[in-house]
Amino acid sequence: MVQWAFGAARRLGLDRWRSRQRRLARHNALRHTLAVVDGIRAEDGLRERVLARIGGRARLAATVNELSPDRVAALAPIVLAAADAGVSRAAAIRDRAIEHLAALALVLDIDEHDTLYVAGGLAANLEPRLAARLCRTVALPDNDAMHGCYLLATGQAPAERIIDEVAL
């Protein structure tokens, strides 16, 4: 069974929630880097990756002062790569993101036999861990959102199953 939850996600504000969680994960990487530079945290490999991405320690203050969503978003792949390389703080950031996604999936109250589809730039990296955390089938969609819009516009999409709205 295919889940079409475009409307439900919008009604619940989940697009905004997912965006906020990605920003928080990336801010955590920058916050960790600042703590290591200040000597508050021990070096663990994430700091050097973040500094390499932003242009070195000389650019650290400017990066903090010029923070924008796209600059912070650029750190996500670095955090995930560092987590895969065994950097403990990066793994903790990734694991916290998995916990947030799992909580979101549980709010959706999707039947346990239905596949949960995840999409986005981080989906491929997070999908196996999310599936293990939820003990259910999680998959990446076969196509992008534009194809889904085409199916909806041409009447070829399966009927959407409306999920009871949750008071946020």
C-alpha cells in the first residue's frame, strides 16, 4: 500500500518540523566545533571536518556571524560522514535526528504493515537506522515529488488515506 500523506504532512506542519530538525542537527555540529576550539570539549574528529568545510579556523567567526539556513545545511553531510567514520559526537547528533524522525513516524499512526517512505537529501543515509529503530519497513520513494504531483494531477495516484489530525 502506498501512503500519500502530502496533505496530512502540510496540515500537521511536518515539513517545517523536519526542516527545523535538520537545522538543529547542523547547528549542533557548529556548536560542537566552537566548544572544541574553546577547549570545553575534547577533540574527536568532527571539529576538523567542520572547519575544513567552512574554510578553516580563520573563517569560524565570520561563519557564525553570517549564519544562514543554507550555510548551516552544508554541514549535514559532514556530520553524517563523521558519524559513519566513528566520530562519537557526530554519531550522537545523527542518533538524535533518528529519534526525532521515529517520534514523527509514530505520530502519523501508519498501519504497521504499510511501508513508511522517507525522502529528502538525508533520507538515504538515515533510512536504514530509522527502519531499525522503528522495527518496520522504511523505503525511499521510486520517484520525486514532481512525479507524485503528476500522478495526482492526472488522477493516477492512489487515494489518499486521511489520518486523524493531531493537536500540536
